[in-house]
Amino acid sequence: MVIGTILMAGASVTASLLVVQVAVIPLLFKYSKAVQRKMVFSNCINYPRNLDYDNPSSCNVVGGRNFKIEFESTVDDCPIKLGVWHIVPCSMFRDVFVIRDYTRVDERQHEELKRTRNTVVLYCHGNSNHRASPHRLQMYKVFQELNFHVITFDYRGYGDSTRVRPTERGVVEDALQVYAWLLDSLTTVNRPKVLLWGHSLGTAVVSNMAAHLPELCKCAGKRLPPPDALILEAPFNNLTEEIERHPFSKLVSWLPYYKDTFVKPFSASSEYAFTTDQYLSKVPTMPILMLHSRGDKIVPYDLAAKLHETVLHSRLSVPDAAPLVFHTFEKGNGLGHNNLCESAELKTVVSDFLDLIKKKPE
Ligand SMILES: *[C@@H]1O[C@H](CO)[C@@H](O)[C@H](O)[C@H]1NC(C)=O
């Protein structure tokens, strides 16, 4: 009797799960743009909460300062304020924290940038959470140890930035505005190296921006030189294929109407395409370093391999094509989608790449 009841209950749970899998999720997907958007940008996931962004040290950042970048968005026709941190390299710690009071927010931080010869990383994070997410903080530490300055920010709709619904054009506009601010803050004579570093969805953002820089600049009324290199941490070839291969999709990918309900709405969206492979094929003279672990469960390794193949192919007939380096982290060392910062070899890989691109004639 008891066993019978348990079995019955079990059966009904299984049945309702099946209903959810077979009917509810695909319908939600097909008919709700909001659901799709939430999947892509996941900016409603916001952990850890209640942070004091003004005070980066309370978020476990050493040597960071908070400020805002403000502009009029031509994409969303509204004013946008982005929350930004500037995090200084380890080599500046003594100077900054012992000799001078560098913790107050004022214009002096920009002086430090103006003077610097150190490489500067503009970090564009992936979907969900914000610039203070623990795995991102860990990556900033790696940059600091490499003696890089870090500029990291939240796109619209994330963190403490203006609450506007993110779209691909919107987040690319944000990245461009931060890039423009950064170049404006640096010296123009012997400018230090500027790296655009994207992680996960951020790799598509930096690729879009690098590929469309002249058009984007025109739109924003600016003239900006290209960055010295793109660094793509855990990139995918295009969003449609990434969605198909995402672990969530395994729940439903056996359904006969899977393509129509799940994949087509993504391909058909005007709010995001994130076709990194197409973007990067347009910039054969841009040096690129790709970083990917074979143990990545969120963006499978072979999507990065496909991206690499497409970009490599696009450079074959270009005489002055720039270096394209694809570094693979092997399986079995615990490295996945979010923790390449833990790799012992990462710093060497990045330094070697910078040496390689240094040799290019000015
Ligand atoms: C995404 O990549 C897949 C596999 O390479 C391809 O079949 C598909 O057409 C691509 N989609 C877009 C929008 O480029």
C-alpha cells in the first residue's frame, strides 16, 4: 500500500516533469521573447547582491576605484550610466597605497592611466551577474600580477549600471563608450598596449566591436584606433550553435519540434545574433589570442575549434594577416568555463602572446 502510493507519487512527478519538458518550456520559449532574452543575457541573475560598488575593497578588490561613464545612447535613445572599476597593477601598490592616498575617488586615477606604460586590459564580462562576480575578481588578480591596468564595467541592465534591457547593439555600444573613455585617458605618444578581453558572451561583444569599429565610431561621433589585440576567453562560433549545445538544451533537444521552438527564434531575433565567426572574419589584421579548456561544459571546446578554423581560413589569402593563437587547456586539470584564471600556464600564455605581437612593425 505504502509502496504503491510512493510509486504513484513518483509516476505523477515524472509525468508532470514530462509535461514541463515537452510542452511548457518550448511554448514559453517560442512565444516569449523575454524568456529568450533572459536566457541570453541572464542579467536578472545578480549574485552576490547588495554590493557597495563605490568601495571596491568591500567587494574584495585591492587597488580598485569606482566611477561612472555617462553618455546618450543612440541605440536606446536614453541617457546611460555605466558602473566602472579601474584596478591598478601590483607594481603600483607601493606607490599608490604607501606614498599617496589613492583611495579617494577623484581625477588623479586618470593621471595614473595617462602616465602608464603598462598594458591596459578592457575586460568585457560574460552573461549573468556583474563585474564583482567571484570568478571575475579572480581574473583581475591575474591581470594585476601581470602588471596590467584593468578597466572592468557593467553593461546596461547589469550591476549598478542603468537598468535598460540589454540587446547586442546596446552592450556593444557600452563597450565602445568605455573603450573611447579609456583611449581618451591614455597618452597618445607611445600609447601602452590596449587589450580587449572578452569572456564567454563577452567574446562576442568584443568581436562585434572590433569588427565594426569604423561604423560604431561614426555613429558615436568619435575617431578611435583599433585595440592592439583581442583576447577571447571561452568563445563560441555563433550564439545559435551555442544555444543548441548548452547543457540546458539537452533537456529538450530530443523533441521532434526542438529546432522550430528553440533554435529558430534565436536565429530569427533582431536583438542579438552574436555571430563571432562572421565578425572576426572581417578583421584579418587584428591579433587574436583564443583561450579554451577541453573541460568547458558551458561552451563546448569544438565551438571554439570551429571559430578558430573559420577565422584562420579568412586570413589565408591576406598577406599582412595578424597572429591568431589558439591555446588549449587540456582536460583533467579541473579547468572549465569560468576558472581559466586558476591555470598555472595562463600568465605565460598571455605574456608570450604579447611578445609575439610586439614584433610587428609600427
Ligand atoms: C551558426 O553556426 C552553425 C554551424 O557552423 C551554422 O550552421 C549556422 O548557420 C550559423 N548561424 C549563423 C546565424 O551564422
